[in-house]
Amino acid sequence: MELEFQNLVVVKRSGQRVSFNSPKIAIAIKYAFDNIEGTYQEKDANIVYQKVLNVIREEYKDRKTINVEDIQDIIENTLKELKYVDVYIAFNEYRLKRAASREAFSIKQQHKFVKAIEKVGLAAKNSKDEEPQKVLLDFGTMVSVEFTKAYLLENKYERAEEEGILKIHNLDSYALATMENLHLDLREIQSSSLSNFTTDVINLIRNIKNEIHGELVLDKLDKRLTPIVAKEFKKIVQEQLKNNLKITGLYEYINFESLEKEIDKTKIDTFEINCFDNYIKNEKIANLFQTTLNNAKITIEKKLKTTIKKICSSITMLRPFHQNKNITITLGQNTTEIEKQVETIILEV
């Protein structure tokens, strides 16, 4: 964000206050230009965008807030001033339709819903090229989109869509459960263990499979699994080390609580833990630590393979719910050894 706008707050129609977001203005202007069939280039949209920022910079330099409606007014005035008349008309019509749709959903009385439809019709009346059927179709599409945003999407996704951070395809038909393809961001699954992650992924697939008719993608499975695997590996090392120290009678000679904290703090780049130097007093303890690590690696690899097998097995069972529906797993671009090890195990399974 430009420094001169860092303290400017945008007041939304709902009263919510958010930080000034200049890229969102750029997206709105580009959207208006993209909806006009002509010879406009990207530089045309950029000229309008820079002019709008200059107006806001000048008129609001001593103010703390700006309303969304004021921003839209400035965009419209700038389009007219710079003689982009057809783009202005497109922007204004879209704005009127959005306003009518919002009114329809903010007021329960039926007569006001009808009034909102009438507003769209009257606004379109000034456009000779728009047929009544197209007006109604556009409004129906808009109502479906607004219904989805208001009642079906979580607020964080709705805001991300509005700000251009996230593009949700088929948003107009989402309410009808006819999304074509869907990429699932597995970072949304807040599982703390491999077993919980397996259950959560399977439940997520099962719950969402009827809402699409195309491909369901589990994005970057290895990237999401790596931090869970690393955390669980540390836990296995701690448990096995504690048991082995007790069995050999060495537990009372080591400050195990301090050792646990060292293991927790260690950053794992591979299935190794190199924080034992201060605790290794002789060859016997060194061998015990190494044996524990070797066994812990075998254990975590088995648990990871079990996790992947359960996910793949569930995908196999869920896949035939429609011939055209595929469930796909993607892998990320891995850089650390532990990420590569997780990827290797996934591919083996």
C-alpha cells in the first residue's frame, strides 16, 4: 500500500472498517474495461486508476476515513472526465445492479424485493442494446451470486473474493451445487496428528463431493503433511527415548525435562535430531540415542504410509459417485530433506 494511504480507513456499507486497499480499486476499474468490447489496452485502465488515486490523495489527505460509495463516485467521475463514456456506463450499470441485489437481500418484505428488480429494469431501460430477457438473466445471476456470498460462503472467503485475492469460479451457480472443479486448500485443516488429519481429509471429501460435478483437487498434500510429520516425529523420539532410558537405568542420570524442551525447539530438516551432544557422556548413551532415532524413523514412516493408504483408499471408494468426477492429489515444490522424504513416501504408496 502507498505510504500516504496507510492511515486511511475505508468504511463499508455494513459499517465495517477496513484498511484502504488500492489494488481493489485497480481490479474494479479493470473489470469495467474488460466488460467493454473495444480496443482498450491495459494502459487505459492504468490511466484511470492513477487519476483516481490522485483524487483520493488530494481530497482525503487530511481525513481518516473514506466511504465505499465515495470511492465509486470518484471512479465514475474520473471515467467521465477522461471520456471513457462506455466504460462509465458499464461501471454505473453494474453498480446499480449490485445495489438492487443488496437491497433485495437486506429487506425481507416481498414488495421491496420486487422494487429492487424494478430498479434493475429501469436502469437497463436506458441501454438500447440490452433486451429484457438479458436483464432478468443478469439479475438472476447476480441474485445467485449475492445469495452465495451472504449465506453459503464464510466471511473470510467472501472478503477475499471481493478484494480480488481469491477467484471463486462458478460462483453464480454455487448455490445450485453445480461447481465444476474445486481445489481444496488443506491448510484449512487444523489437525494436530496424522490420525486426525486422515479423518478430517476423508470427512472433507465426503462432505463436499456432492457439491461439484468436475474435479476435486487436494492441493500440495506433502506440504501440509510435513509439519504434522515433523511434530509427530519429535513426539515419538521423546516417548521412545524416555522408555529406553528407563529400561537401561539411565533415566535418573539425565535431565529429561530439559532434553524434551531441546527436542521441541529443534528445527527438523530431515528425520534426524542433533541436540544430544550435551547429554551424551559415553558410548553406551550415544548408541542408545542413535538406536532410538533409527526406531523412531521406522515408526514415523509406517504411520505416514498408513495415513496415505487410508486417504487413497477413501478416494478410491468415493471416486465412483459420478463418472466425470476425479479426485486428484498435487505435490508441492519441495526444498528440505524432510519434505522430499514425505513426498517419496506418498509416491511409494
